[in-house]
Amino acid sequence: MDNAFNSTDDMKPVCNVTSITTYIQYRTEIAIPSTCTQSVVSGDDTFDIDEDMYLVLAYSYHRFDQLSTKYYSMVAHDSCLINTHLNCTFTAIITPSDFSSSSEEETIHLLSSNMTLQRDEYILFTDGTAQICSYPPPTSTESQRSALDITAAVCGWLSVLALIATLITYMLFASLRNLAGKAVINLVIALLFAYIGLLLAGLFQISATACAAWATVTHFFWIAAFTWMMLFAFNIARTFSRRGLAARGEGEHSLWKYMCLGWTIPTVIIVICLGLHFCDCASVYFHYGNVDTATCFLVGPNAVLYAFVIPISVLLALSISFFVFMAIQLRRQRNASKFARTGGTVEEISYELIIYLRVRV
């Protein structure tokens, strides 16, 4: 017999049964102590089933001996049975040279790390080895992801501070609050809450309702931010397309129209998405928030594509179109000016590029 079993006489033959084995599920370990090597087998090879069984322990084995006409009962060593009591995912096997033990206190002391393990944190085997919990260091992928998360959080909060500073500046100086300035204020407000929605999403994973509500608010402000970018580009293109100043009162009237468009367009999109969220009647799965996956945003195979990427792509395409239209109108006006007729080609092109970049930024 191997050292993983104890053998004793048991009983006389029963019918034609030659062997009986009792199996229990064994922990999926990266190492198996030598004491249990012979009694631990692959569950997939032992049982003909579709599900993965990992490793199983032959808890007891009854074999009929033809010579003595008796059954022999073999039971796995006790230390193999208590292997399941270690409350950890990964384990490691250490040799007697790696630790010192105290029988009175029932503890072992790890020599390399100077740590003391209590009785429920290790298992001693008859061959002198011990099994302890092992916590592997994070992989390079996990480290990179952690670094990216920290960088994103720092940059996000810096953006929030910059947006707050911009908002305060526009509030303090009345001269900045013209039609374009008020459009910038609305854009800043939308961006501010959009960034906060992403940065604080983790705090709303306490319940499905809170997660869904926060996902809805975050989605709304991101759509609103890009809507106001489009309206800001439209206002600039409209300014360069006209000759002379706007009539008195037109700026305030235009602001109200911008306000209606800037907040109505995202509201319509969110209402449609909420209808899909609550009715659950669409062929494409769509949902706001999922606590199980720690995602307080759009959830679904194509939810982000249809409810976020496509609307934002359309708004960006409109913004680019307005910018191109503005550039064409600006060039036409410059060609008709005295500077365009007398200035050098290099100087003219450099001056135009600076204007385009400043307007675009």
C-alpha cells in the first residue's frame, strides 16, 4: 500500500463486487503533497461526464483479495481530507527547511518571510512537508491595468478641476457671457457632470436601481456634451457666414433656441433608451447598469454602439461639417479683403492656419 492509505481487514465477499471506491471533490491546487499523490486523481479521467471535475480524492477504497477471500479497506490519510479546509484559492508546498514548527502553540514559522501561521492556515503531512496559502503576485497585465486606472482617475479629476475653474471664470466676468460664452457655459456644465458620472460610478454599485439611475444620468450628460459641441460649431459657422452684426435681441433669442436643442436632443435619446430598458421588448438586449459585472453604464452586446457611439458619431460629423463650412467662408472673406490681395502667400497661409486652429480648439 502507498502511504496515502491505511489498510485493514474489513468483511467477507459480497455478491460479485470486486472493488468499491468513494470519491470526494479535491481542491484544484497548483501542487499536491507527496502524501496524497497516489490518492488524488483527475476527475475528468475518472468520471465520464461533460462537466469539468478537476481533481478528486479517493476517500475510501474497498478491494476484494482473491487469495484471502476478504475485502481490504483503504482510507485516505487524514491530512489529505483536511486539505479542503484551507480558505484560499492558491496553495504551495514547503519543505521542512523552509519553516519551524511549535507543537505547543500549533503554529509554524516561515523562515523566508518571518511570518507565523496559525493552525487553520497550514496543513502538515506525514512526509514532513506543509501546505500553506500562496498569494501570487499580480501579473503584468493586472499591473498595467492598475496603472492605467490610476492614470485615468488622476487625469479625470484634473479635468473636473479645470472645468470648474472655467465655469467660475465665465461667472465672474460678465463680458464673457455673450451668446458664444453662454454656449460654452452649457458645454462645460455637461462635460463636468459627464466626467463626474464616470469617476463616481463605482459608488453606485450598491444596488441595481442606483446603478441604473447613475448610468442614465451619465449617458445623458455625455450626449449633451457632444450636442453642445455641435451647437458651438454651428454658432461659429453661422457667425462667419453673415456680414455685419446680428440684430439687437437676436443673440438672446438664439440662445433659447440653442438651449432647447442642447438639452432636448439628449433627452429624446435617453427617453428612447429608458423605454428599451424597462419594456425589455427589443430584439437587441439593452439595459442601464449591471451590478453583477460592476458596470454602471450601458449594458448589452450592441448597447454602447447604438445608444452612444452612433449618436456621438453623428454629432461629431455635424461639428466637422460646420468647421469645414466656416473655413470655406473665412477664406472667401479673406480673398475679398485688401490683405489677401497684397499679402504674401506663405504669410497668408500661416495666418489662416492659426485662425483655423484657434477656432477649432
